[in-house]
Amino acid sequence: MTLCERCGSEADAGDLDGLCPRCVWTQVVDTLPARWDDEPSLDEGRRLGDYTILGQVARGGMGVVYRARQESVGREVALKVLSDPDALARFRREIALSAKLDHPNIVPVHDAGEADGVHFLAMAFVEGPTLDEARLAPRAALEVVRKLALAVQFAHDRGVLHRDLKPGNVILADGREPRITDFGLAREVGASPSLTVSGIAMGTPPYAAPELVSGRLEDVDARTDVYALGAVLYHALAGRPPFEGRTAGEVIARVLAEDPPPLAADPDAAAICAKAMDKDRAARYASAREMADDLERALAGRPIVARRAGALDRLARRVRGNRALSVMIVLCAVLAALNLLPYLPKGYVRQARSIADRLEAARSKSPVDAAAVRALDREFADLRRGVVGTPEDRDLLYEMARCHVQLNQRVRAVEYLSRRLAQEPEFAPAIEARARLWLREYLERRGMPDEPESPAARVIGSLIQEEAARARSATLSALLAAVEDHASGRPAEARNKLGISIGSDPGAWFLDGRCARMLGRMADAERSFERALELDPALQAMVEKERSRK
């Protein structure tokens, strides 16, 4: 038996650097690879072009930061030196994007270049702790994040997304004035979401939005930075990250499926955090400026936008200070809720089950009834609005998950399935549904014809095996066996096993087409590819790659 070198748990001998799958995930998404830790540092006093090294300050995802003196002008700078040659393209992009940003709350870039084969970036040297090292009073935390939001909006207005906002990337100049640094993961708005860390999730998991940690980089936009601002505000108010866990994989699972622990803070501050960190991008502030405006309202004691979605919150503002009226309203609300508790969820369950059944029927047609799917998507959106605030019912959670599955909304589907399994861990239909969602992810990662299997695919494969064993599902086991046959170069055997498990799973149809192509059965391959695209048009890029192969 091989033990993981990091956590001591059992690991397969073939795993990356002797780590178990979950620690592989941690190594990939933390963006601080251990293999750089032992690299020699630049010695104090060494000259690098116009700069003299004064000492090391910090290490980051792709470079080491030194305190240095720029001899020609006699000023101290923070000199970021590239330590990972594979990240040169990202390093150059950081230089280009940072040069656009001249704002009092963003650390300015003075210079960039190469000397003695070493690439470097010279920034202003800012004295002060990072935000995760500071302890702020609540009002000071709101003011700091308000300034950060305005700085982020400044970057967005110039087409730059940060994508790695976190307390460690905010320096408090003289302990008070926030300044954002480290645009190493930034990209231009509208640019292709490439140059990722090992092709998967980017950012720092406790502060990264669900679309970022799940690797759905095509969904990343300004609201992704808004989420991170909410997470930074949470940390500043609570003194801890919004999500914690023993491994990065554990943190990611919580980001996708759980809400952060409630804040013991002013209700307005908690509401702003909740809105900024909503898992649904559409429910967040549409821009960092909107969040900054709400923070300004909170600081001034005026009503905030984050509370407008709740009628009870608006009513509470009107009766604040009228204790008798407040007590009467609360009692009426409690009595009404107690009377409705047995009935509300069940009606929603029937409605959700009906939508899920009709979605499944519409998607099982060949071709898919796209008009019916769109209409049911709108009906489901109305249902979601009605469900908000109702008691959590296990049947409703499962039926909501089924709807999200049929609409290819995997992050939300996993969230609801995980909440359902938290109530009943052995509920086989939810276990199998979640395993199939992981399997789809796995097939996408392994199915790319020009890329080797990634560490993320191995992690997902391990999770699928765990879920399949718990579900005791014959069809899922057959599908897993087909995946392994395909990966081992046995396409004929894979197609035989797919015959009993393919169903309406678009990933399985894609795999069948790929195996048929490998066997030279091009007509069969094309039929399977067309069926996969009918069920999920998002597979278009993968199908086109397969079609282009000879």
C-alpha cells in the first residue's frame, strides 16, 4: 500500500508526486506548487539590471517578490521575479494588464523587463500588513471593501478582471489604505479563458466564486470579482475565510454546495455579503460599483439595495423602533408559518416533479424539443422564486436537482443533491445522479483528444468510483467500466457496455461516438455525436475536434 506524502491516507502508486487524489486537487488549485519552495532565492545585494536585491518578501503562484532598490532613481520597489518558466505567458499578461491600472487603491507597476535571463516586474513597495493579517473594526472593514470595490470597478472599466481577489492580495498602506496587488491571474474582459492552472480551476478556493472553482471559466465575468469582494468583506468582518476545510477539495465542495456560516455582524453588512456571494451570478450585484454604492449606503445608515428582495426586511425597517408593532408582526408571521409548514413544500414538490418529468420527456425526444425546454426553464425560474424562504424539504431538494440536471446546470444540481444527501446519506437516486454529473465532468476532461489526462480528471474519477460504490447502480457501473475500456484502448468492449447504460446521458453518447470513430464506424459515430449535441449543445467543441481527427 502507498501512503499519500501530504496527508498520510492511502494513495495509488501512479498518483502525481505520491499524493492522493484530493491532495492532487489541493496542489493544483492552491497555485503555490510545492516544487518551487526549495528553489534558490536571489541573494541580498545581487544586481538585476537597474535593481539591487534587499531581501525576500513573499512567494506567489508563479513568482517570488523581493524588496529591491532601483538604483537609477534611488527608490525602493517590490520586485516580482518569475520562478516558473511555464508561466511566462501569464507573467507577460500580468505586466500588460497591470500597466493599464493607475488608481490610488491599486499597487502601480513602474517597470518590467529581463536581466541575466530573469524576467521581473517592478511595483511600488507598499509598507503595511495584508488584509488577512489585520484586525479591523466593522465600520473600517466596510470602508476598506468600499474602496476595493471602486478600484475593482476601475479595473473592469478598463477591461481587466482580477480573478484572484483575496485578503492576502490587499495591502493596507500604513495599516489603513487598501491597495490591490497581484494581477497574475487577471485577464481581459472578453478574452478567451485560457492560460489556466493545469487547465482547471483558478483563484483561491475560500474566496473564489463557484464558476471559478468548478473550472467553468467561460462563465467568469465582473460578477466573479464581485463574489470575491463579498468573500473578502466576510473575512474582514469575521476574521476568518467564509469557507474552511482540511483540504482544498473539501473547501471547493463547500463553496459549491453550502452557504458560509452566518455572520455575527450588523444585518446590513451581512446582507451585502450574502448578495455579493450568491451562488447564482444573476442574483449578485451586477457590478463592483453597485456593491460600493450599497456599502456607502450602509455606512451612512440609509436603506441598502441588498434588502430589497425581502418584503419582511422592508417591513422591519418601517417598524424599527415601534416595539409593540414589531412583536405583533413577528407573532403573526410565526403563527402563519406554523399553519403553512405542512402544506407549502408538498405543493412545490409536485410542481417541481412535474417540471422535471416534462423536461426529461422533452429532452428524450430526437431531436430535443427545444421550445418546450425553454418554456419549462421559464416555469422553473418562477418556481425557484416561490421556493425562496420555504422550509427545506428533502423531496423538494431532489426534484429541484432533477430540474437543474435536465437544464445542464451542473453546479446548482450538485448543490441540491448534496443538500439532499446531507439529510439522507444513503439515498441512492441522489447518489447516482451526483455521480453521473461527476462522470460527465470526467468524460469531458478525458475526452479532449489532444490533451493527456489531467490531475483533475483523476480526482473526479476517484470521486465517481466512491459514488458508484455507494449507489450500487448496475448501469452506472457499466458506464464506468466503459470509460475504463475506452481509456485502455478497447473501444469495442466500451461500446458493448455502453449499450445498457447510455440512456439520455449526452456524455455517454459522445463517448460512444468516439469509440465508434476509433473502430472506423463513421456512420455510427456521426449518429452518436448528433445525439450528444441534441442533448447538450455545449459538447459542440469536443465533437468538432473528434470529427476533425482522421
